[in-house]
Amino acid sequence: MTSEAITDAQLATLDPKGLIRESYRIEGIQPGECRSIFLDWALSLPDGVDSRQAIVTLRDYLGAAYPDHPMTSVLQEGQDAAAKPRRRGGWRSRTR
């Protein structure tokens, strides 16, 4: 799915509750509030939707118009974190 030619149906699939879209409309929203919205968005993604690709598409499509918006920064942070998956916990992470 390319970010340049996104339809309303594709946007609805990537942002089923409209959380990310609406966050760009909130005046004075802070980064902490954007992170909370992002977490709610991530938890509400339908099965089968690639979260990494969804983040990239939403950031490219919605964030292009608002490069200085806190949600654009949060989406970038999410993309950076998703690009570097890491194992947390378990016996392999403990020092021996």
C-alpha cells in the first residue's frame, strides 16, 4: 500500500477508530497525549494489518501536511522502534 495513493477505505483500515486522524485536529495536543493515542491505536488495529507498514503509511500521508505536529514525531518514533525489534526478558537476556 503506497502512502501517496491512499483511499478512504484504506485509511479506515489503517486507522479504524480515526484516532490518528483526529489527533492532528486537536489544537495544543502534547507529545504525551499523542503517545497515549498511539498506544490506543496500536491496540485497536485489526488482525492481519502490518503495524509497521501502517505506521509508515499514516506518517507519510497524514504527517506530510503537519511535519512539526507531535503526532508526526510519535509516528516516527514508532517506526524507528518497530524497525529494530528486540527481545525483552527471558533466559537469553540474562547475564551468565
